[in-house]
Amino acid sequence: MNSKRKIAVVVTARPSYSRVKTLLQAIQKHPALELQLIVAASALLDRYGSAVNYIENDGFHISAKVFNVLEGENLTAAAKTTGIGILELSTVFDNLKPDIVVTVADRFETMATAIAASYMNIPLAHLQGGEVTGNIDEKVRHAITKLADYHFVASESAKTRVIKLGENPELVFNTGCPSIDLALLVKDTKLDFDPYQKYGGVGAQPDLSQGYLVVMQHPVTTEYQDSRRHIEQTLKAIAELDVPTLWFWPNVDAGADGTSTGIRAFREHHKIEQIHFFKNMEGIDFLTLLNNAKVLIGNSSVGIRECAYLGVPVVNIGSRQNKRDRGHNVVDVDYNQDAIKQAVSSQVNEGKFPISNVYGGGNAGEQIADLLQKVPLQFHKTITY
Amino acid sequence: MNSKRKIAVVVTARPSYSRVKTLLQAIQKHPALELQLIVAASALLDRYGSAVNYIENDGFHISAKVFNVLEGENLTAAAKTTGIGILELSTVFDNLKPDIVVTVADRFETMATAIAASYMNIPLAHLQGGEVTGNIDEKVRHAITKLADYHFVASESAKTRVIKLGENPELVFNTGCPSIDLALLVKDTKLDFDPYQKYGGVGAQPDLSQGYLVVMQHPVTTEYQDSRRHIEQTLKAIAELDVPTLWFWPNVDAGADGTSTGIRAFREHHKIEQIHFFKNMEGIDFLTLLNNAKVLIGNSSVGIRECAYLGVPVVNIGSRQNKRDRGHNVVDVDYNQDAIKQAVSSQVNEGKFPISNVYGGGNAGEQIADLLQKVPLQFHKTITY
Amino acid sequence: MNSKRKIAVVVTARPSYSRVKTLLQAIQKHPALELQLIVAASALLDRYGSAVNYIENDGFHISAKVFNVLEGENLTAAAKTTGIGILELSTVFDNLKPDIVVTVADRFETMATAIAASYMNIPLAHLQGGEVTGNIDEKVRHAITKLADYHFVASESAKTRVIKLGENPELVFNTGCPSIDLALLVKDTKLDFDPYQKYGGVGAQPDLSQGYLVVMQHPVTTEYQDSRRHIEQTLKAIAELDVPTLWFWPNVDAGADGTSTGIRAFREHHKIEQIHFFKNMEGIDFLTLLNNAKVLIGNSSVGIRECAYLGVPVVNIGSRQNKRDRGHNVVDVDYNQDAIKQAVSSQVNEGKFPISNVYGGGNAGEQIADLLQKVPLQFHKTITY
Amino acid sequence: MNSKRKIAVVVTARPSYSRVKTLLQAIQKHPALELQLIVAASALLDRYGSAVNYIENDGFHISAKVFNVLEGENLTAAAKTTGIGILELSTVFDNLKPDIVVTVADRFETMATAIAASYMNIPLAHLQGGEVTGNIDEKVRHAITKLADYHFVASESAKTRVIKLGENPELVFNTGCPSIDLALLVKDTKLDFDPYQKYGGVGAQPDLSQGYLVVMQHPVTTEYQDSRRHIEQTLKAIAELDVPTLWFWPNVDAGADGTSTGIRAFREHHKIEQIHFFKNMEGIDFLTLLNNAKVLIGNSSVGIRECAYLGVPVVNIGSRQNKRDRGHNVVDVDYNQDAIKQAVSSQVNEGKFPISNVYGGGNAGEQIADLLQKVPLQFHKTITY
């Protein structure tokens, strides 16, 4: 008799995968759990780094793949992608019959997972609820909290906020973020591979031995029209600094085109001697690269989370990470060429910061797996007030 | 130049229509607003009373019709109906380009409206948020609150709850429920039409001159398997009471089949001398019928809202209206033949109750229309804590 | 090593199931084939006889279920049902990776199977191509022929027609219809069960010992508005004949509502002493019932096929079976009460006809299975002229 | 009273637009016709040249836009794109209520138009049926012929073939191809604009005054895996020829990625001194460019059609245009670097050919518009044999 709890985890994007990799491992190892891994949306697409390849290389068995990204690089397409996701995931859940569905964070398409599971009376677990930022994710994240039955949050302030939202405190757990579990692995690792050789990419190949910057800037969904202007400020600032820089292509989002087009146009019209562009990189390699970077620039949540634990200085640009808890390693600036340039110089001088546990201590995956085995199976809930 | 605000209202079911009829009229009359009426889901279907016919008879112009109900009478179908709804409504919104989208209450398919609008950066207004019940609607309703930008709630306790959910108090308005606006119209009206002649239906045609009961019992979505057992308790209780009864067919929901099948089977196997079955009835006629009923039995929210204002005694069965504010006119019972029978007898003896304003005083439609013209157009929000 | 060819068969409706039952059995028994059975559309729905229950009772393992019927009983809903079917079946085929996909006949939703398979470069086999009728099926059937790679047709004239359509004659096989395989099983069987007791249903329970009529009349899709008028002519004719009659509810199609409503209304307003209504019946029982019937009335293709082999007299009404090959057992009439009545009387007097092999001799399932194992796996074709 | 016939034309890709531009103009000018222009699929997407911009610049009013391209660059995504297209177009047709729907050619997604229209009983007109090629289009094109009610074909052999397919000869019209109408306009025009300045693009800017080659090579859908190898043969051949060359990016299709990636990789790793790459070009400018080119190389149907009329020498690579009627201007070669190189040199020496009317004489748009006004409105048809 198979009495294992079946845990379906839906991964929809490259960054979400690093957020749950140690959880997936912990579920797989757990004697009383069975992993049902579903890979969907941009995690399947070449344009956005084919997270699916890393997942398969890491040895995970994929139970179902769901293609649901509608082209259009506009907000209508984002809505439709969610609609198609619900249609498809309903069938997948109907076939796999999971005991619990796990959805991660707050990308627009995670709503599809949350709706399919909760409408089908499957208990829903949500990772990384309760955080605060300044864009559309804000609506999606808290709406998912109201659909979810269990909450695995990444910080104390997030826990407080989820409880204030009327959730049962007994089902809100501050486990820290599983992404910190990975950061712990590279804490003391030097750059031990040649990124140009291993990951290709395009552009110059500056010498990294005296240190380098890393850039990762995503479009901000509700400021669609401005994406191109934003990226250009960063491009100009970095070009002027003229130091070795490794730049990561943005992942999908409405507005992606503004950002991508901005980068492509800049490359066509400028000689850029010190910047190399990567499409993507295996998670541990990326963290190792970060761990040895002088500064991370952009608006990735990696700067807020993993870099807090690693002590890497960060220049965080614009509103995307607004109001998220952060360690001392972060300096915030606006979309402004000069401000970015100055902040980077200043952070280079600061050097590494001490460890911060604000997003957990490195065992989130195991904690969450244990809890998934223990929580009561229920999908019926009432607001607490 | 057309500087009117375009207000898209999405009606997805027969009961939702009565909830917004006076709002639709108020928008239409308002010199600075333009109504874009979208009719979708079960509101278009014959099986569920074709609300669309009443809407057209009431003289409203329909801007778009959206067929999105997937057959299957199961929870997977409910999820998919929502997915298809998002796909279709995105296109509709993309064509109509409304300034504000209005979604009503908490039926599962209203989530499609909320997601399409919020993902497309269209300000979203929600009617009847902040209430508490004991089934899946609980998840949907509060999730929509977290997606909505403006909240038009129906009672003081609902207002308090929406604010506790972290919404900006300046955009939460207790306008009362527009359904009470209609109740006000029939407050003093006697039964002035022959329901058998005007609405057909099937079954016996008992004499209504000495009073009658009205029954309206919907399946409860998260108790799918039990729908048939529930309806049979009510059927037996009413059959034993053997008094003139007008019974309304349930509207769509996962589990509808249990309820409908139960009624059909009961009719095949029992002689029922005093019960007439209706599929549906025009709103004002239905309220007039209710206003003159001895007791309303079942789990319709009409018992909680309109009947509070009208003072009609109600026997409310089961968990569907749990924790909703109610006036003194309601007696709650479990799914139990004897309990139902006793409660009905006792309520018959009570007779009419005085007016209660717990769900508003009859001008909600106009209040909401005025506010829709005045609220700032915005789709960007942050939780208040 | 598993070198069996994987054969995916998609069953979308009750009548299609009887068309392929012996093929499914033959695939299952074949040592070099593996059956992947997919049940979709109305075959899953209670309203249309839940073919899925019979399939499971017959011991078949179902690889995937696909809910894709959109409500609306109109032509827009039929189109959308097909669109949803393609979306879902693509995912199913992507997971099951069949070597050949088999689609049956010409119901509107079979197009979804044909498109998903041919667009995904999966060799497509079509059963019952090349026939001629007078309604929309005509477009669908021949379009599927042009998408299909192998053709298993049911008569010589069908074979000629498929070849004329430019298909490679080496891949067009006249195997006869698998439905005749089932007819062969009941050829000498008397009515050996009590249909009222075994299948329930509603209405009178006339004595069957002196013979009975069977009626099965479906709406005709391109004559949507007329469905109700058509069925009423038949209802009146049969009511006047006043002999024991077993009437089968129609299966889904745009216009179903006209037919169903017509039957329901007639039942409400007339005393019908000699007619019993069934929702559905297990295939072999149904054939046994037919084999012992005096006449089959309506427009079911069962009258054209199985009844040719069984020699049962048929009164075929209207255009639905126009131009299909038929044996001597069929009399055609228009939608006309008097014509129907006269033709039935005349056919009752005729009595049973001799066997006709026009649709095959009873071993179609095995022939097709053998061929599915032998045909070259290819999805690339060119018109022959 | 508006008694104009409403003609809905669905344009789904850049090349389809040039195929129907003069028809759109002729419908617009016709006093008894009303144009309903629907733009869908890749015609809306930046990646594939945003045909929608040219359409709007040409002054056409767009009645509806339909985003339905699902990402994935694989065959499953192509199938799903069709499914979503049906879902969306059904709603569009339901709102616009056209009298006739026009679908163009044989791209995989045109099937969505054909199915939505024919399932909704809207008479369907098909342009460019009856042609023969050697890939998947072969299935799609003839299947659409079997769904269509009127056929406007581009050559005599196409007309013969459509009639052989069992279509009513009275509704099959050889009007020639509307794309020739545009070719007629540029027949005597010299290159009168600077393509680099007007259309940007990337790469070298070779001097065009002594003549130039044009390349346009699309992936071939059923040879998905080989797309990259194919394009590389052409890239190498052209690079070795080392003459001024204008290269056009391929439009979307399953396998597009192989082709695009091939080009990008080649550009990264080779110095290419004489090739300029364009994403797209306004139709008339493109034809003018072609009219003055020494040779067109690739597999575009422009080489077969417009170039026949213009007399431009063509080197046609691979199977994509197999068996299509052609003039004397075409030399066919395999995917082979040396063969391509030799054929180009030989065609350069040939110089311009005389006009061929094989695809019509330049008034197809007006002929078709006239016929759309005259054909009987019907959606019911029977095969002729």
C-alpha cells in the first residue's frame, strides 16, 4: 500500500526553481512523501533560460510539462497565459491526484496553480507569502495567500503579515527561504570555473581575476512603457564605469521586450569592451559567481535574499523590491544613470558584509518537507476575524 | 469628446444580476458614466434560468456575451470554466478598454473577471467583499478583495473586515447592497400576478390565497458528495408539511447534479400534491412573491439580505450562509428533515418581522455609481501593514 | 525493451464507443500493440449517457479523461468545444507519445483529435471516412480524411470515395464497420432481460411480449431551429400508433435542446400510455433489443449499419443519413407525422429482412488491429493528383 | 437599412497580408460589401515583423485583434495555438456576425479560422486552395478545401485539383493570386529608396548599385530537427559567393528556432562583409527590391508567384514549394552548399525572364470581391461523387 503523501510542486520560471530546489530534494528524500514535479510556463522556454534543462540535469523526474505562455509581451497575454495555465493544470491535477499542491512566490502565472488547486479542493501550500513589494506581484501574492491553506514564509515580518490577513496562525510557518539553503553551500567557494567557456553567451570577455560586477535587471510589470528607458540608464552607467561586468538577460514578464530591445539596441550602437552577456547559468554556479562579485546591480530578489546571507554588496534599482525586508548589504537607487554609477562605486569600496539571517539559516527545504508531511489535509478555511 | 468613464460590469449568474440591477440603471443614468455590460457563464444558459433574457427585457444593451461554462458538474470543470473565462474576458476587455471593471460577489467564476482586469492593469471594483461564510466562496471572496482596488461592501462588519485585510480605508465604502434597492420597490406590494400562468414550471398548482412557502436550496460546493442527501431532507420535510409551496430550481455550481437529480428522482417516485417547481422568475416578481410568503426555506442569500429588509421569516439550512450578518428574521437549522419541519412551523407562527437595515437602506446602486465616477483611477496598491 | 506500437484511440461519445469496442478489444489482445484509451467530450457526461461507465465496466483501462464540452447548446459552443479539445489533447498526446492516433467517424469534436495528432506529426488513422450524408458531418468527415494517413472504411463505395479524394490507395482499407462485429454477437439472441428493471428510465412500461418499436432521433446540426418541430412530428406519429415503444434520449449536438425540450414538453402535456423513455443502454443489450424490435424509427446510423446486418426494418426520418449506403431494410420519410405513421405500419407488416453485408461481415476490429500493426509509420503525404 | 454583405477576413501572418491586400482594398471600395478585418497570431507579434503595423499604416480599420500564439517553438505549441485560435475566433465571429468568412492559404493556424466559421454555419471562402507542396501544409490546405464553401484559386491546375476533391465546380473560381496585383504595380519600378536607411536591420551595408541577391528561407515544419542544418548550407553558400546580399528573417513556424538560432550563431562566429539582415519590409518596397534583384534565393512562395510575374530568377531550396506550378524563372536545388552556390551563379548569368501569367494577371482582388458579393450564401454542401 502506498500511504505516502503526494506533493505536487509547480515550477513556472527559472528563478522559482532556485527557490525550491532544496525543497524538491527534501521531498524526494523524505520516506513519507512522494514528489510530483510539474514544469510549466517560461521554465520550459529557450528564450527564458530553459530551467527545465537544469531540473533534468539535477536528476528530478518530471511528472508533467505544461506549455502555456501566450506570446504578445503585453498584459493581455499575461492574463491569457494564466487562463491557459488553469485549463491545463486542472487536467494535470485530475490525473496526478496530489494530496497537496505547492505554489511558489508571486509571479503572475502562479495564480493558475493556486486557482486550479483550490477550486479542485486540493490543499494548497504557498511559499514566500506575506512579503511586500511595490508592483503587481503585491496583488497576486496576497490573493494567493487567501487561496492557500498552508503558508511557508521566509521572514518574521512576512509571518506577521500573513496572520494579519486572517490566516490561521497554526498554519503559518517561518521556515526561511529555501534559496538560502543553496547560498549556504557556496558560502566559502571561490570562482572555480570559467564562465565564458562553460556558459557561452555573447560580448566581450573581460578578465575577472581582479573582480567584477554582476547585473540582473528585470522589467517591472506595471511600468510597461518605461522598461526600455530604465534599462538604458543602467546600461549607460555600467558602460561608463568600464569595469569587468557579467550581465544576465532578463526573464519573461509583460514588458520584457522593452528591456531586451533596449539591451540589443545598445549593443548594436556602442562598443562595449568590458561587458559579457549570459542568458542563464546553473544555480550553484550563479551563486558562486555572486559570492565572488564586487557588487550585484539591478532589481533581482537574489540581491535581497541570497546576497543578504552571502554578504555581497547590492545596488538595488527602482521599485521592484520596495518594502521587502533587507540586510545591511543593500543600497537603493532610482532609475538614474548617475545615481547608479555613484552607488556602485561606493559599494565596491565597502566590500563584503557580515552574514544576515533575515531570510533564514539554510535548512528551509527540510523544514518545509517535514511540515508537508505533518499538516492536516484540509481545504476548507475561514477568515480568523 | 467623450470623457465619460467606461464602467464594465460582468454578470455571470442569475442571482448576481439582481445584486447589480439598480447599479446598472444608475450607471446608465449617470451623465459622466458609460455602461459596458458583459454577460457570461451560467447567466447565458437555459439550464440556469437564462438571466440574459431578463437583462435584455429590462432594456440593457449587452456589449459582449461570453460562453465559458465547461460541462462536467465536477470541480475540475469549475476550475476550467474559470480558465476559459480569463481567456475570453481578456479579449473582451482589450476591445472595450473600460476605465473600471466591476465584479460581483464570490461565485467561483467571478475570479476570472478579477484576474483578467487586474492583470491587464484595469482598476477593479468589487461588490460584496468582506462577508463571511463557511464554504469555498470564503477563499474566492477574500482573494478577490486582494485583487480589487475599490470595495463596495454591504454591511458595517464587512467594511471592518476588508480594512483588516490591509485595504486602504479610503477606498472601502459601505453602500449597502443594491439588492435591497429592489426590495424597497416591492415593500408594500401584494401578489399581483398568477405565477403559474406567467412562469409555467411543472408540478401541482396549489391555491396560494391562504399563503404559501417558498423554497430555494443550492448545492454547497465543497460538500459535493452530500448534495443529494441534503436536498432530500428538505424535500421530505416540505412534503410532510403538505402546504402550498413554490420551489425554485437551483443555479449552477459543482454538485448541481446531486441537487437536481435529487429533486427529479423525488418527483418521479412521490405524489406531491402541494408543490410547484419554477425554473426562474423575473426579479421584481420574485421579490413580490417573497414579500407575501409565509416563510422562505433553503440556503439562498436572499433570505439573509432582501428578507431582512422585507421582514420575511426565513429557515436557513446548512452552512452556506454561516457567519453572514443577519436580521432577526432568520432561524438556522441543519440538513435534517425534522429540524426543518419544526423550524418552518415555528416561523409560520411568528409572521412578518420589522424592517432591518443591516444590508442597507435602498439606495446602494446610486451611491456606487456616484463613487465610480469619483474614485481615483489606479491599479497599483500596497497592503497597509 | 517495449517495441509494441502504442495506439491511442480517442472516444468522444456514446455511439462512437460501440463503433470501436471490438477494435479496442482486438488492440488489447494483439501481442504487438499497446492500447492508450482516451475518453473525452460527451462520453464523460451524465447528460449524454456516461459512455465512460460502460467503458470501465467492459474492463478497459483509461489512460486519460478530457473534459472539453462547453455549455451553450449552440454552434459557438460546438466550435469552442473543439478548440478546448485541441488544447487538452495536445498535452495528452505529448505525455502518452502514441505511435498512431485513431479517430472515429465524423462528430464535430473528432476534428480536435485529428488536428492535434496531425499537427504534432503523429500518424493518424480514421475510421468510417468516405461516407456521404447531408449535414455538417459532411464537411468534418472529408476534412478529417485529408488530415488522416490511414483510412479504415466501412463499405466499398466509401473506399472509392476516399481514393477519389486523392488518398494513397495502398492506405485505404475496406474492413467493414466494427459495429457489425457486435451485431454478429446478438444475431440469434432473443430479448433476455427486463429493460425496465435493468435500465430504469421514465414513462409507461408497456408489455413487450407482443413486439415493440424502438425510437432514436437526434437533432440535425445544421437545422438548429427546426429540431423541436422535427421531434414533435415523430412524437405525434408514435403516440397515435399507440403500440409498445421504447424511446432513447438523443445524444449531444448543437440543437440538442430543441429535441430534448420537445420531448419534455410533450410528456408534460400528453398522457402517453405506451412509451417508455431510456437515457441509454449497454451496447449489447441495446443491439439485442433492436434485434427483436418490429421497427427502428428515427435517424440513428444504427438503422443504416447494424440493422442492415440484423435485418431489422427501419423507418429513417429526414436528412441525417442521406446518401449513406443502405440495405433493403430501410424506408426513408420526411419529418411528417402521417408519412412516419404510414411507413411504420408498412414496415411492421414486412417483418425481418435477410442479412446484408454492405457494412462488413463481423471481423472489422481484428482486421483493423492487424493493419495498425503493419502500416508504415508516416505522417507526410501528398495528394495523388 | 444596411444590406451590405459583411466579409470577415482573418490575417494571421505577414506573408498572408501581401496575399490579400488588394482584396481588402477591393472589398473596402465595393459599394455592396463591408470589410471586417481580423488580425491574429504572428501578424500581431514583433518577433515576426508586426504585420499589424503595415496594415494600420495602409489605412485599414481592424475590427478585432486575437493573440493566440503559444510559445514553445515545437509542434505541441502549434496545435495549441490552433485550439486557442478557435476559442477566440468563435467569440469574434459571434460578435461580428459576418455573412462570409475569408481564410487565406494554408498556414497551420488558418485551420482555426476554417473550423470556427464552418462549425458556426458561416459560409467560408478559401484563397489559394488546390495547390500542391511537400510538407504539412499539404494536409491543412486540402482539409480547409473540404471545409470551405467557395474557392478562389490561383492557377488552372489548382482549380482542376479542387474540383477533383469533390467540390461544386460552380463555386471554384480561378481568379489568380491577389499577390500578383501588387507585383503589377512595381513591374517597371527601379529601386527608389535606401533600404538600410528606411528599414534598419543589422549587419554589413554592401553597395547595391551593381546588383544584389535577396535571401528568404523559412523552416520547413515537418523537418523540425533539420532546420538549423538547412539554413547553414545557405549561409555558407552565400558567404562564399561574397556578393551584396539582403537577407530576410524567417517568419514563425514550428522549427523557427532552428533557423533563427542558425543565423544568429553564424553571425557571431563569422565576419560577413556583404550581407545585411532585415526583419521585414513594407510589401511594395519588398516587391520593388525583388524586381531589381539579380536572384531570389530560399524557399519563399514569393519566388514561385510574384517572381514568375516579375521574371526575377529564383533559386528555390528544398521541399517547401515542391509540386507548385512555376514559371521558367525557377531553378530547384537541395539543401546543399555547393548546389546552391552553382545555381545562384548560373541564374545571375541568365538575367530577367519574360512575364508569366501562371498565377494570374493582376486583378485578382477585384474579381474576388465581385464574386463575394454574388455567390449564394450557403454553408451546406455535399461531395460531388
